[in-house]
Amino acid sequence: MGAARYIWIDDSLRPASEGVVPFVSAAVQYGFSVFEGIRCYATDQGPAVFRMDEHVERLLDSAHIVGFRELPVTAEQVKTAINQTIAANEFSSCYIRPMIYLDGAMSLTVEAGQPHFVVAVWEWKAFLGAEAKEHGIRANVASFTRLHPNIMMTKAKVSGNYVSSILAKTESHRAGFDEAIMLGPDGFVAECTGENLFVVRNNVRNNVRNKIIYTSPRAGILEGITRDTVIALARDLGYSVVEEPISRDQLYIADEVFVSGTAAEVVALREIDFRVIGDGKTGPITRTLQQEFDKVVSGKHARSAEWLAPVPKLNAAAVRT
């Protein structure tokens, strides 16, 4: 993981060493902050941020959902901060973490605290491991259930939501798996700890390829931006993408299962709960979508111009030393 020299705090770039959050704050004590995971990719025209507008919109939506009324930044200011933080650290590709956190508010009300805005960047190339993209990963169904929508808002990327993800993934790692699949309160497949999930079943019947991909309904999951990207790319290729409840045993008998996420990108699940999925390797539909995704983020796809935002040069006035 490449170390950054600068971090954005509120309205300017600061040395990375200043990137700290007060201990006595709702952000630390109660997990009250919202964030985004975004990627910047290297292209022939220089670094470019993938689907910046959608990520910034979701960050502000998350803040609205949890009850922030007045924010320290606008959408344009968030975009500027992201671009300047990347440029200051001179990364050609990186992971981007903007966050709005609540300082103070120990009395458990939003109005009792002060919102602050930060952006951190770092080099993070293989979230699920170097071999994951090529060979797929092993997963199990977690003993922890995905949060009910009336227990915690599922459309907001709230830091506290991810405690259950940490519990589930740690459990999986200790059992020898790479990732955990979380069921919803209804018992159907929701998503993984940080990725959305897709299923391909009955791919070929009577020597005719069935071009249908299934994924969990949106109501109880985080609507991933990479998920939306995969759906758009799949439909461009002529696949139908159907949102419907998926049972645990449907995963076992699938031809292919794969996940998508900003950090993970597009990765196959080759084994679930000790059951081999399909041929036990990355399947043809997953591979095709991986290749299409790689074209998009490298600037070599028809949709690249729509989804990639070039990073402008550093404005030296933004740096506070």
C-alpha cells in the first residue's frame, strides 16, 4: 500500500500526519460518519477518477439520509478536493476515501456536533488478493445477517454499518475463506461484506446460450456503483439482468457466481460453503465482464469518456503547510 504525503481536511490540503479524528467524537465513539470508496485509474491521458459524479452524489445522499442538515462542502467542492488530493500525492492510480464525520455529539444528536470533511488516498491494487481476479475466490455464508433496513439505513455508506462486515469477514478468514456472503433478514442472499453479488444459472440449454444474469433486489442492499456499471456493461453485450430474490442453495448450483465492488472490481466465486461453483474457476460471462470493465477504466471503451473524469493539475494554493 503506497503511502500518501497529503490529506485533504475541510478546505485545504494538509500533511498526511495531520489526518487524525478527535477521540471524543461521534465518529469514533459511535461510528457516525459517511464515506465513499472511489478509484482513480491510470489511462493513456493520465489519471482519471471512475464515476466521480455518482460517488459524490451518493456521499451527499448518505449524509442526508443519516440526518446531516448543513454540510461543510458542496458536490463541486468534494470533486475539487478529490482531484487536488490525487494530484498532490502524484498517484497515477489510487483508492480514494472521502468522508464526512461528526465531531462532538456525545449526547447522541446530530445537531450537538460539528460535521467535518476529509479525503484520503492510497495505492490499493488487489483488495481480494493478487490471484483473485484470475482464479476466483472461496466464500462462505456468514453467520451474521445483513442489517435490516429499519435497523440501519442500507442506502447510506455509514461507517458503523461495517462493523457487521468486519465480524463476518473475520469469521470467514479464520475459517479459511476469502470472503463472506451475508443473507438478509428474510433469509435470501443480500451481498458480501463489501461487494454486490451476481448469479448465472442454466447458462446453456439445448446448445443455446442463455443470456440472463441474476442479482439481488435493491431494497435491502447498498446499490453499488460498480454493480450499476456491471449491469450496464452486461446489457450492452445483450445480457438480461434480472433483480429477484436469490436463495442460498441457488448459489451452490449456479454456473457462475461473481461479485463487484469499487475495491474488488469484478471477481468470481469459485467455491461457496465447500461446494465448487460451476467448473471451479472464473466462468466465461464473468471473464467477459472483467475484460469489459478493464477496458472502461483504462480509457479504451465506448463508455470511458462518460465514466472517467481526468484529474487536473495541482493548484499550489490549495496546499497548507
